[in-house]
Amino acid sequence: MTERRITAGAEEDDPAIERALTTALSTEPLDDQTLERLRATVMDEWRAANAPASFERKGRWIALSVAAVVAALAVGFIVRPTGDAAAVGTIARLDGAIDVRGTFWRHWTAHVGDALKSGETLTAHGPVLLSLMQGGTLRVAAGSVLHLTGGAEVSLAHGLVYLDVAPSIKSSTPLRILTRVGAVEHLGTQFEVLSNEGAVRIRVREGRVRLVGRAGSVVASAGTELLASVRGGISQRSVETYGRDWLWVAALAPDYDIEGRPLIDFLQWVSRELGRRVEYADAHARDLAAHTIMHGSVRGREPLEALADVLATTSLTYEMRADTIRVHSVQ
Amino acid sequence: MYEADRVLVSRMRAGEQRAFDEFFNASASRLAAFVSRRSGLDPASVEDIVQNTLIKAVRNLASYRGEAALFTWVTEICRHELADARRKAVRRPAHDSLDEPDAVAFPVPQLWVPEHREPAAEAEVHRRQEAVIRALNDLPERYARALEAKYGDGLSVKEVAALFGLTTVAAQSLLARARDAFRDRWNSESEVVVGVRRDD
């Protein structure tokens, strides 16, 4: 028995070879943010390792200039306000470990209460709630890697985050989330960003979000999902703002301090956390919510658990109907 | 032999910012492509390896003697970084411990992106790319590096010549020999059995 073999491509000339090589060897280029991050880190190391020799070789006047600059920086540091302009936020909750890589190649494990600053890279091994310096929260799913590129800028290398900045919080430089397909900008909103090597998904729960990419910008409103491929394609569809997909967000909700506050504010907080609007069955129910002042604590309780706990102590009850939390007065 | 690279390193060691910029602009993206092609790692891991490599390079500039192109010297550092990464990956446990539920809580979901190509077409593209990579791996190192520089990094023949310390004519000759050798391997990688005939 013999096999007859036909060799694919034998008759091809160099163009076919060149095409095959070019296609197989092509790789995704580094994006601008990654390059800049790398440049800053490597340049720090290069300066630390090589700069002192250059100062010795150059004249004394350069050394004096450097000394003057150092002195000026030192004065600037001493008189600097207590609040660090480069601080991005603090860790409010942590269910697992979070590794931080800082400048000068330092690594450490962060804890609740630790401040995080621009220039640091976070690897979340468990879900993390960050309280942002400029207001609002950033929730980070386990397995995410974030680079804090500036006081108002976060680069999502890989993973899933949820930004919650209430419309009442005004900032001259709203937080931007940089991704492989562009920057995600907002104005008073709640949205989720999921990024992996192939694509970025943005789900808007409240307000409006703008994705600014190389080819232009796309605006998405609440209840919209954008799916942008690193190859340039982008699609849009409607999504629910409540339900199973958002459970991880509710599980990382910041604690709500109920002591001395009106019930109606608490219901509004639950509404934002669950992505469901509050509807009052009658005027009496609304009046009760507005005039009831709460006491005690629901610390450590997820929004839905807290809602059940609080309403159990009042003459109000509730039921869930799709995107609505319907509040009734008990007859 | 690599006088221009040696001078560049001297300028970097003297603290000249423009020299650092030249080095970084010429190295970072090419190094990322080098790592991607050899490792198949995700972008964040590629970035880590590139960063570690470049940091080690700028810390050890004094050990560069100009005996090879500067980028070749950097890739040697990178090969060690890749080997370290592989060793660490082998040591990592293959499954999550049941004693550490927090470590697997709320993991990042996988994101599925609709592809424009049919699965069969996509598989065919991957198969062809793998055949090219296998053929390259079978080549002598010098040939594979020359083809990678020309077709992967997009260097001109003149730049390839500088990389290998050759004249332009010698670089053209090297590339021609490398292409011939690649063609032989690639053809045998692409062989398909199209029929079986019984010779009684």
C-alpha cells in the first residue's frame, strides 16, 4: 500500500511565503496607555541605576542645580497639604487578598483602610470595594488587574469593575476607565466594565456613559450594553438593570448608615443598589416612608437583606415586580 | 562590531534622556511582540515580562559589551524571564483549594465575542498559523530570528543587516536562505494525504 501525497503550496512563490509569515507572526500592538505605563516604570529604574554617574561627570554647577531642585521639591513636599493629590481611594471592603505593585518595583498585600495611589497596580484575588477620593465607589471582581494611572483615571488591564458615582457628586474631572478599546467616561452614573484580551463590555445601569475609542465615540444610556472588540467592531443591545447579572454588585455594596435617617432615603439607596425603581402603592405608604426615622444598624447586610430587616420593623411591606420594588402600607 | 548600539548604551549610562527614549521606542513594542509569539500569554502577563526585562536591561547596561545587537542582548534577558514565568506556572496548583472559598468568590466571567468568521474557517486560520510557527521552530535559530525580524517586526533589509552585523547584501542573502529553508519545512508541515492507492 502506498500513499499519494500532494504538497499544499509547493507551487507558490515567495509572496505566499511572505504572506504566511507576516500573518502568523503579526501580534496585537501595545496600546498607548500600556506603553506610557511601561515607559514611566522603566525610566524610573533607569534614572535610579544610571543618573548618579552622570551627575559626577558633569560640572559642579549641575550638581548645585540638582541640589536646588531637590531642595525645592523638599520644601514643596513639606508644605504640601495633608490630602495627597495622587490618592485615588481607600479599600473599604475586601473579601480575599489584594496585591499591590507600586513604583520602584515594590509589592505588598493591602488591607481594609489602606490608601491607594496613582502609579500602583492592583491584582484582586477576591472582590474589593474601593471608596474613591472624588466620591463614589469602584467595585472590583476577583481576578481583575487594575492600574491606577492617575487620580481620576484607572486602566482596566483585565477583569470586571463597577463604578458608582451618584448624580449628586460633582467633580471637575470625573473618573475615566481606560480599556483596550478606549476610555469610558461618565457623568453621574452606575456602570459595569468587563475587559479581556478580545473585547470590552460596558453595561450602563444609570445615567449615560461615553466610550471614546480610536475611531470616535459612542454614547450609551441606562439599560444599554456596548460590546467592543479589540479588532474594531462594536455592537449595542438592551439589557436589564436588575437581576442575576448584578448580584455581584449588590454583594459588594457599601454599608448604609441608617441611624437617624429617613426611611425614604434608605429605600432610594436600595433602589440604586438593586437597579429597581421604588413605587409606592398608595399615598399613605409614601408618607410613612418620608416621616419614619430609622435607628440601629444594617452593617454587613446586603441591600435586599437590609430592606427586609428594616421594613420588618415598620408598618410597611414590599414586593418585587421585575424592575420595581413596590412598597405597601400594612392594612 | 555594534558600535551604534554601544554608543547608545554609553549615552544612556551617562543619563541622557534622548538616549533612553531611543532605546525604549526601539525596544518596548518589539519585545512585547517577541514575548507574545513565544509564550501565548495574556496581554497583562506579556506586559509584566516586558517590564521585568527592560528593568533588568537598564539596571545592567554596564554588562553590554557590543558583541551582539542591543535588542538581541535584551531578548536574551527576556528568554530568562520567560523561563522563570514557565517555572512559576508549573509550580502553581492546578485547582483552587476548597479551604479558601474567598479566593474564588465572584470570579471575572468569561466574555464571549461574536466572531465574523465561521468556527471552521477560524480553526483553519489557526491551523495554518500553527504550521508556520512549527516550521519556524524547526529552523536554525539565526534563520528564524531573521524571518521574525523581517516579517514579524517589519524591519527593512537594512535594519536586519544592522541587527545581525552584516552588510545589506549579506542580509539579503541570509533572508533568501532562511526563506528557502522555511519553505521546505512549511511545505512538509502543510502536506495533506488526499488519497490511498493499493499497489497489488
